[in-house]
Amino acid sequence: MTAPTREAVIDRGAIEHNVRTLRAATGTREFIAVVKADGYGHGAVTAARAALAGGATRLGVADLAEALQLRAAGIDRPVVAWLHGPGADFAPALAEGIELGLATVDQLRRAAAQAGERAAVVHLKFETGLGRGGAAPADWTALLDEAARLEREGRIRVDGLFSHLSGASRDDDLAQLRVFEDAIAGAARAGLAPRIRHLAATGAAIDIPETRLDAVRVGLGIYGLSPFEGRSSASLGLRPAMTLRAPIAAVRRVREGHGASYGYTYRAPRDTTFALVPLGYADGVPRQASNAGPVRIRGRRFRVAGRVAMDQLIVDVGDTAVEVGDQAVLFGDPVTGAPSATDWADAAGTINYEIVTRIGARVTRTVTS
Ligand SMILES: *Cc1c(COP(=O)(O)O)cnc(C)c1O
């Protein structure tokens, strides 16, 4: 069998380790592992299984379809899905025991109406400052009263209350926590007794203990990446789980002044060697990182030469003896000498979340343990 042309090697053991590490560090009763967006590009089912093995008690996703994908793969542990289009059909998810994050009276009523034998398990979402989804303070009472009524009828069960932080600053996050505490008090007054209150994603889960409550909802950290500028994965005890690499497809000796890729934004500064790497922006390699993104070949670090194209990019490897078939590593665990996803994010003017999440469908996921 020939090696895949483009490969993201996913280290299951790293995800398991990261969950175990973060679970120990946060000490919450529950740990919700977030595996939306195909497990941040790592493969949702792979990530979910590894997270559960590491001690996650629930899984979190945005869309109902993402939750159903986990069930279809045979994962029967609690899954909560929290982002729904207008008029979303909850019935298939409820039939599979998917828990719903809901924010409006209309959603609650539809979930109650679509619940079968089992009551729909619901997490009520509150807007505490981020400006995205969630019930606004003015709407809490109506939402909580309706939830309590439907719960008494046995149509729904309110298991959770949640909100999401901006991460703007510690003070901003603590201000959101105080607003969330008002929502929690309102739920008690309405006669609801939800078991898990959850607020913190990776950043707050690590840095702001007050926000941990009954459960943390951790995405980025379980994949071994740091949400903090200037703080590495290793400094948090985390191991990046994805290595993006491809075998060099062509090697070309060129004269000084030879252009590289579209627009000749790079020209060989001397006689040199161009190595062609079959990864491009269709695979999620950001074109913004043209002439900047780091690539490791034969134990040495180079940079992309010229523009990243749709399917490929060029690396100027100088006089290094590089051969077709040598592995070019774009990013991985820096402890191994590889560049990091964060290095690529810096080169592209974005965040590591976006780097791993956008790795395309054409890239083979190879799972290792
Ligand atoms: C994506 C998401 C998370 C996970 O965030 P990380 O920063 O990756 O840990 C948690 N909660 C909600 C509501 C999300 O949308």
C-alpha cells in the first residue's frame, strides 16, 4: 500500500491524555468533551471515543446532525447539541436520546411535542454577554416557567443550564458568571433543579476556577492546543493530537532568480532546490501563510516559498539533500521538533482553532494510539 498523498495523523492517546489531564486539573463532576466540526478536524468519532476513554462524561456538538453521527457510530453516551436552525426537527435526535441545548419557548414547546416515550432532556441556554444565542435576561422568567410547566407534564426534563464566555478578560468572564448566577437563581425560583450548570470552555476551565461549576465544556484543549497567546501546549501539560504531513511529490534544482508558484511572489535568492508538497488551500493550508508557513523536512525547518496553491505548495530547501517521498511536516507536536498549529496560525493571522478545523476532507485521517 502506498502512503496517503496528504495525511493528518491523529494521536488517540494524546486526546485521551489531554482529557485525563484537564479533568484532573479542573476537578468538575462532569466533563463535556466538545467534538463539533468533525472533532475540530480530527474526526468526530475518533475524538469522541478517545475523550470518553480519557474520562469525559458527556459529548458536546453544535448541530443535531453531528450528534446523530456519533449515535450512528455506536456511541451511546450522553451527547448535547446546542445550535439549531429555525424550525429544526428535533424528533430524530430525541429518538436517539440526544440532549438539546435550547434557548426559546418555541424550541421548548417543539421539543416537548416531538418527544416520544422519553422526556426530552434539555439544557437551557442563557445569554450573559457574548451576544450570540441564549435567552436574554428579559426572557428568562417566561422560559423558566414554561420549562417548569413542561417538566411537570413529564414532556421534558431540564438537566442543564449553560452559557458561553467571551474570553475578553478575566473580569469580563467573571461579570458573565455573575449574570449566569442570576439565571441559576431564577431556575430555582421556577422550581427547576438542573443537575449540571456549565459555563467554561477551555480557556476559562484552565484559568478561571470560579467558572468551572458542575461541568466544563472543553474543545480545543482536548486536541492538545492552547487557547492562550504565548503559552504552549507543553506548558499546559497538553499534547497536540494532529500532525499534518505529506510526502514530497517532486524535487527540482533551480537557478538563482527562479520564481516559485503563482505571481512569482518568491524568487530563488541563489541556486537552490524546490520541494513540492501536495497540500494546498483546498486541504485547509491557509493561503494567507504564503511565504511564511513553516515546514519541517529532514529534521530542518523551512518556510513556504511563494503562494500556497489549491493543491500544493513549494518549499525552498536550499542545498539540503531532499528526495521525493521524504515527509514534509507542516505541524504537529513541537516537542518532536515539528512546527505547531499555532505557528501556522501566527503565519496566517488567525488562531490555531481555525488551522485544525479547516483541514479538508481530501486529507486522509490516520489514527494512531
Ligand atoms: C465550541 C464551544 C465550546 C468549546 O470551546 P473551546 O474553546 O474549544 O474549548 C464550548 N462551548 C460552546 C457553546 C461552544 O460553542
